[in-house]
Amino acid sequence: MIRPWMIYGAVLALSLGASWFQYTAGESASEKEGVVLIDEKKDTVERLEYTSAELDVLYEIRTDESGKFGWITVTDRKQKKFVKEGEVAPPVEPKITRFKAGSAGDKLLEGLAPMLAMRELVGIDDVKLESFGLNKPEATVKLTAGGRTATLELGGETYGAKDRYVRHIESGKYYVVDDELLKPIKFAATRLPERGLFSYKVEEIDTVVLAKGDRTTTWTQHNKEDRAADWWERMPAPGSEEVGKKDESFNNWLEKALKLKSISYIQEADVPAEKTPAFDLSFSVTGKTTEILHVYQSGDDWYADGTFTHGLVKLTKSAVADAADEVSDILDGKE
């Protein structure tokens, strides 16, 4: 027999559960509150464009065997030479820079998809249009996602808050948007490049292969889920009578290698005429594409390219030189 107090308790529990769901759902939705200009998610973004008199930025979503990645082309037409009054400015030769987008690029797309305005502006006349800086917009931002496009003409900043007045071209309406959402695309050349050389974390990796010239050694990671108990086994050379053994020196070297970072992407015209191969690394993760990195030296400078970088990058000299000096000892199994 069901007692009345049991029924009341069940109803109370359901009510509390429903209230909690609404509360937490409301919190999640509030992160993206505003006037929807394009209702799409980051995964549906196809391209993002910034266009102005002095600067164009194209952020394209590309795909390879590893999945999607962002590729950015910056065309800079700023006048670099100081021009005195009365002088004729020399022709500007556009500077084109191309690079893969890093994690900051992912955050940029997350902030723009869905694309939201903070509020709509009504009753806009010519006087207000000029005060908003929208009679002569300084730039245009165009987001294409899910086969749809939202285009914003950018005006001036709002007083005090530094939000941005915009005109939504597709609807012809006027809005205020958070300027922090748009700034990264304007400063893409410094804010958005990929700095990492690998996508995999050490706790994911099953196998690492290190090579220099015709010498190659493979290591397998054990207990990778437990960072306090994991260890690397140096695998015997194929066809040899050796047995695998624990290799603590490799673990120390690998920590150095995984900290290597890109300083900048090297453009086609700036690629060194001669690059001496220093060493190669490959990382294998079960069920995923193997990532390969090639490291080179040219004079006093160090470079790398691979499946993750999608282009040649310049490396921090001190860090890579230290790791490269130890490669031969690591391949020899020296402690």
C-alpha cells in the first residue's frame, strides 16, 4: 500500500528536479543570450572574412585525413613608410601571410557561431548613422555557416563600453555587438596562429618513433592512463635477439620534445634554400591518424613541418637545439 506521504515526497522530488533542470538550462542559455543574427554552431562554420581598406583576413575551414582545421590568409595593405606632408605616398605592396589557426581561432568561432548581437537599435536616422560611424563603415565581417551568411558592416565603438555599432546587411537592421568577439579576426596575424607542433597529449600516445638519418628506434608506452605509473619500453630492433626494456632517459627527452613551440609560420618566399634534417618524430594513437614531425636546421635557425602544422614553422632555438643535441644518445640508449 502506498502511503500519502510517499506520494507527496515523490511529487516534491520531481518538482525540485524540474526546477534544477530549468535553472541549469537557463545558465547555459544565458552564456549565449542576445539577438540571433545567424543560428549555427561552430562545427558548421565554413569561412569567416574581414575586409577593410588596409587589411583583409580570410579564415577558411579545411579538411584532411585528421579532420577539420582552420587556415588563415592575411593580406596587409598598410602604408609602412612615413609620408611627410605634401609628399606622394609610394604604392603599397600587399604583404600576404598564411598560417594554420590555433586554439584562439577555435575560441573565435565559438564566440561567433551562433552569431549574436547584444541588442537591436531602432529609429536610426542619418544623424545617428553618422554618430555610430556607419555612414562610412571601417570594415566588413562576413560569417558563412551551414550554407547561410551573416554580413556585418562595422561602425564605431559605443561610448564607455567599447562595444561596436554594426549594420546587418542581410536584414538592413542595426545592432550593438560585443567588440571582443570581433577583435581577434582583425588582429589575426598575431593572435590566431597555431603555436603547437602536435595535437596529442602524452597520456594519449601509444607509440613514438624517433629517427635520424637511417637510424630509427620505437618506444611503446605502458600504463598511459596512470601518470604516476606510466613508463616507456624501448622496443628491440626488428630481427634482433634483444628484448624490450624500460627507458627512463627517453621519457625525460620526450618531455623536452613535447614542449617545442612554433615562433612563426614561414612564408613561401622565405623558406631557407638549404635545410639540414635534424630528426623526425611520429606519434601513434589507437584509432587516430599518426602525426609526423620533421625538424631541420639551417645555419643558426631551426624549423619544422609536419601533419599537424600544415606548413613550415620556425622554432624556439634554445629549446630545439637542446633536444637535437641529445638525439644520438637517445637512439643509442645511453643513460
